[in-house]
Amino acid sequence: MDTKKSCPSAPYKKGHSVFGKFEGNTLQYLEELDVIESGDLEFGKHENVRATMPCVTKGCINWNGNKCTVPDQMSHYFNPVQDLSAVENCPIRSSCRWYAQDGDRACSICPLIQTKFF
């Protein structure tokens, strides 16, 4: 039985959680998740963050019936990060859909993905 997984590429919206913030081109992982409240929505227009929510599998356009296709898609655009020591601090790694399906391969792409929300 599959336990509930977290989507590491969720939209920045109320009820979701921030797990990392970009400083320049470097993703800095938060020590703990920061739940997005309605008053925080303006913040998301000005900061480049990564948000998470529960993975909805078949309810997502990136689900192919067996897995999330985002890591495969993004691997065509990015050269993987070689030093994975920073991703060990990722607060969602233990529940991350991408990590569960692709392990360190997904982690080598994840910190390079910057999602623009507005």
C-alpha cells in the first residue's frame, strides 16, 4: 500500500506549504514547512519559492497512470546537480513523490526547478 506522497511542485496557494526559497539560483530548504495563509499570497508574487501539497496522482496532468512525469520532463532541460548534500535537508524528502519514484535522480533535478506562480 502506497502512503500519501507530497508533490514538490505545487502551486503557491492557500493551504499549501512552502518547503524552500530561492536565494539567487540556489534553493534553500526550510527547516520545517511554512503553511501558506491567505495573507501570504501577495508574498508569492515577489519571492521565488517552492511549495508542496499532497500528490493527487490521477487528478494531475503530470500523472501518466504510474508516476509523475515532471522529473523526466525536466531532465531534458537541466544538467543534474552533482553535489546532493543540500537535498538531505529537504523537509519533504521522506514523503516526496519524485524521490519515492526516482530517488537521487529526482533530487538532482529538483533544486533547479523554479516555478513562477504569477
